[in-house]
Amino acid sequence: MKYMLIMRDTEEAYQASQEVPFEEIIEAMGRYNEALIEAGVSTGGDGLAPPEEGFVVDFSADPPLVTDGPYGETKELFNGFWILEVSSREEAEEWAKRCPLGPGSKLEVRRMPSIDEFPEMAEWVEKEQGQREEPEGTPAQS
């Protein structure tokens, strides 16, 4: 089973992180990531640039409206994610609880359904997987 751990931080988390040396934060996250990799459960993950560098595409207009920065009234920001391949929900929960986050931070944990749950999408998923496996610069086969 695949699960995505979505890191969400509030202003409280940001303020708390300012009181800890950056090197300590990086070391704690590095050790956590290392444990995930050594256990063979990590299939991916990344942090994100600050929200000021992002933009929002709002599809309630035609054409869609693009605005800079995060949503106007953001109480929690999505700051990074991990994708884990584990044997159960309980195992995903255990890994999530080990994440070195502090007050004001939350991890939203969501299961990623397998293709078996959506057989009508199998053709498209297989095509996409094939395209991802092609070496860069190689034209896709139709």
C-alpha cells in the first residue's frame, strides 16, 4: 500500500522553527529520511519552496485565473511530502508519528489507491508509466 504523508505547518510551527538551529532541523529530517530509506519504505518525497514563490490557478473562471502566492486566508501551508510503500495503515501511522515535527505542524496521511481499484484507468496509467520510463529526449511511441 502506498501512503502520502503531507506536511502542513502553521504560523506557530514557523515561529517554533526559528528558535531551533537550522542545522538541527536538517539533521533530524535527514535521520528520519535515512530511516525511511533503510527500512525500504520510502518511494519519494520533497520539500517545497516558500509559498510566495508559488501561484494559484483558479478554475472557477474561463479562462482559469492565475494569481501569485498561496490562497488568501491560509492557516496551514503544505510544505513537503513523503510517499511510503508499507504493508498496512498501521505501519504508515507508525512512520508518520516518528516524523521530527513540532507544535503547529501536522501530517495528513492519505492512502494512494492502486490501479486495481480503477480498472477503467488501466490503459492510461500503463501508457503514462511507459512514457515515464523512456529515456529523456526519446520520442514517445503511439
